[in-house]
Amino acid sequence: MKMSRGEEKVMRVIWYFEEKGEEFVNLAKVLEQVNLTCEIQWKSQTASTYLIRLTQKGYIDMRREGREFCYRSLINRKDYIECLFQDLSSFWFNCDPAALHAAIDGWKD
């Protein structure tokens, strides 16, 4: 359930609009919000490529509304983050929560 950094940026935007009550979001909104929140200047083709990849991977759904495509999340943000932590814990800390907590505590100093 791993995404690239670019895909994660797009998903964060889709989840943002979802939390605001918008089930589907179009490319223009995704592009505007990614560029605003991530302080980057993607062109529409870049955002479109990530949306296509996310659709192919089954993370988002796409539907046509008139002349444009709109997208919505098929995965829950909390579930995705949980999966990331599970993977991190498994790979780096042999599924030992105490070792993970100790590492986090060590980084705070």
C-alpha cells in the first residue's frame, strides 16, 4: 500500500477536500491545492499523471462529469497512515513497539 511522495501529495489534497465535504474533486482543484500547500509549481500534466497512477493502483476512483474527470479517495487516510507505521515498525524495529518508542524519544532530544 505504498505511494510515491508525489502520489502522497495528491492524496493529501483529495483527503483535504473529502474532509471539507467534497466527495469528488477535479484536476484543477487538485493542482491548485497541491501547488499552494506543497509550495511547488506542478503543471497540470504532472498532477494528471499522479491521478492516473493512483487510479491504476486502486487508491482513487475516477468519474466523468461533463468534459472533465473527477476523483475521490477509495482508501481511508487513517488506514493508510496506520499501514505506514506498521511497515516502519516491522522493517526497522522488528514489530517491537518499545523499540519504536525509544527511537522516537531519542529523536526528541
